[in-house]
Amino acid sequence: MPRERYSSIAPDEVEMWLGALISAAIDVRDKTLNLGRSAELLNEKMRESGIAFTKKRGRDGLSQLLALASDFVNYPDDHTATRRAELLAEWCRLWLQPDDWERVSAKIRKRRQRSKL
């Protein structure tokens, strides 16, 4: 069975991942994430399931990511580091396409290298 790609978010690196994801989602010049495309795919999946739903937009993904960051900062004792990593991984499962994941992972590898120097 292949390894789940989102399981590579280590609990002690949640802040690094949040920083990379928020930066990529907010900067209009950054082409790392395509939340609009992800929203289209989520809407398509929901339409196919036949379940009534509210149409998603790219900004919904950003809003959810910022809400996670807000919770982690304002209520640090509410979630363990492992749970924060799980919540962030779940956001990634919903909002990141495989090519988005590869680009974010590359940014994280660069940040890891810089932090070791």
C-alpha cells in the first residue's frame, strides 16, 4: 500500500507548513497553489455524489487555512502538536492537488535546509 503523502507533515513542522501554505495562498504572484481549481474539483465531486452542498470557491480554502492558523495561535493548548499536524494534513487532502503538494513540499525542503544552516 502506498504511503499517504500528507502524513509527511511532522508535528514539529506545523508552523513551517502553515507559513509556506499561507504565503503561497495569499501571494498573487506565487503559483504554488491553485485553490480555485481545487474548489472546482471539490464542487464536481459533490455534484457527482448527489448531496446538496454550498458551492466552494478558492477563497474558502484560504479562509479555512487562516481559521486553522488562528486556532493554533489563539488556543495553543486545545490541540496537541500531533493533532495540529492531522488537522493541517486534512486541509491539504481537501485543498491541494498532487502538483500543488509537490511544489509546497519542495518549498518545505528548502526551508528545512535553510534552518539547518
